[in-house]
Amino acid sequence: MLPTVKCPKCLTETEISSVLTAQSNQNVIYTCIHCQYEVKDIHTSKG
């Protein structure tokens, strides 16, 4: 079972692999598949 992420807008929980996109420049983008809420340039420990 994969970890889940809760959307801060619609509060729907979705598996992390369905909502996070890693880019080659080490930025991460979160996109809710239910309400299309998006957060770009998420800070990670790698970048």
C-alpha cells in the first residue's frame, strides 16, 4: 500500500504516486486529480 496525500483544497486523499510529479531540475509538482488544485516548486530534502 502506497502512502497517501490529502489535498489542502478538497481534502480528498489520493495515493502519492498519482498526484506528485518529479521534474529533472528536482522540483516537485502536486496536482489533485479530483479538483485540479496545483502546487509547484515544492521544497524537498534533495533540492
